[in-house]
Amino acid sequence: MAHQELTSVLRSASLRVTRPRLAVLGAVHDHPHVDTETVIRLVREDLGAVSHQAVYDVLRVLTEAGLLRRIQPAGATARYESRVGDNHHHVVCRSCGAIADVDCAVGDAPCLTASDSHGFVVDEAEVVYWGTCPDCAAAPTTP
């Protein structure tokens, strides 16, 4: 995503435009499902010296503003993505940890209709599909 587009995204969320925010937002836009350590590395490649805490703070602010989504499949490190505002899910490889987006299977957010909501007002559903990615499935296994 271009610098000008990232600036517009930040301003549309009423956030001050700073170099670290632009760098973090750009890194996540360019690398879907990226972990925090990789974001830190990418931001440092872009800006030079930036503290871990500064990147963590920017990730938190961008997530709270709804510009990023934090996902954390069971047993995996937290990841960030810029695809927000829809009810998509994820498929995760049990072997290498690769993650891909999966749209809802049928119609408009069918997962939001719980078989029994127990009185809750449901506004989001999180589904994670687990399996083996094509690369890992094709790799020879060692005895």
C-alpha cells in the first residue's frame, strides 16, 4: 500500500500520522498474518532503530482503532492482519504454521447464528480450520 494511502487510512481513523505508525501499518498490509517479531524486523529495515515497545504500542493502537486485527490460533504466536470489517476465518497448517484467509462458507456471516446463544448478543464468530498445507503435504516424510 502506498504511503499516501496509509496516511489516509490513519487519518480516517482520527489517528495522528507518525513514521512508526506508517511503517507498522505498511508492514502488516504487505505481509498478511505477520507475527510481532517480523513486524519489528520490517519496521527496523524501514526506519532504523525502533524499540520493541514502540512497535507493540503501535500494534495496540492500530488494533484498537480497528485498522488491524490480532489473531492467535491455539498454540501459535499472535499474528496481525489488515483485513478487517468482515467475518472471515482462517486455515492453519499444523506442520509449518502457515495461515490463509477463508471466507464464510455460505451466505452472510452464517457463523453468527449460534445454535444456542445462551442469551448473548453475538456480533462476531471466530472459526479456525486446522490441517496440512499443500507444501507440507507434498514434502517427503522421514521414517
